[in-house]
Amino acid sequence: MFCRLFGYSKQAYYRSQHARGNRSAERTQIKQRVLHIRRQLPRLGTRKLKFILDRKQVSIGRDRLFDLLREEGLLIIKRKKYTVTTNSKHWMRKYPDLRRELDVNRPEQLWVADITYLDTLENNCYLHLITDAYSKKVTGHELCDNMEAASTLKALMALGNRKYPESELMHHSDRGL
């Protein structure tokens, strides 16, 4: 009676019930295989996991695998590597930020300094950069294994290579130590 009411045949109803049971069993099987692989490789991403499942003749699409892992809470969350190189809450004098009032409209009007952390195979390095705010050109740099002021001064030696030495130049940094 209900099949006729919704416009389906009995055969279509029982076929959908059978398919739903098969999908549930297939889903459970894939989840078990994923958990088995993740015991050996706990941080393995979904795309590599799909590659391994394909080699084991497990047929599932990439998007469906993502959906399954998302629903089961098995997606790997990316860890962001971030190293803090700025400490603006220090005891030393903090100068006012004059850059906000400055309208940069020519090269060598404002140079911006920053230190970037680089993680290499051998050790950790710091890249001290001096950049022209107008042209975005790196005017000075120094790569070293410390964050000392002497390293930043080596990057600031770009002052000797200025194209417009007669024009006024402002230097800006993020007030880090």
C-alpha cells in the first residue's frame, strides 16, 4: 500500500533496502581498513590513504572517502608550523609608528625590516630582510643562525647601495627584540 502511495514498486523498495545494507557493510569494511593503516601510519593524509586503498583493490572515490572520514572523525588536521620571532611587549622604548601616516609614492621612501624563521634539514636559520615598501624589492638580506641585532645590521648595509641617496628614507620594523 505504501509503495503504491509513493509511486514505487515493491521491487524498487526492496532493492533500495538491499543497497543500503550493502553500503553500510562496505562503509564498515573501509573504515576498518583505514583504522588498520592508520595504526601503522597515524598522520597519513587522505589522498595517500586513497592510493594505498586502491592498491589493495578497495573501490572508493576520493570525494566519498573524504566524506566518510569526515563523518567518522578520521580526517587528519593539518598542524601549522609557526615560530614567533616578534616580541613587542619588551621593556625597551617603543617609538611611534610613523608609517601609518606616510603615503608611499616613490622608491626608497620607506624600507621595512623583518626576520623570517626558516626550518632547514641541518638546523634552524633566520633570514633578516630589508624590503622597499614601494617596489617590494629586497634591498638587503642576511641569512644566519641567530636573531642578533648585528645580523640585522648586516642586512641594513644595503644603505650603501641606494639609487637615490639624496632622498629622505624611513626605516620601519615590527618593534621586535
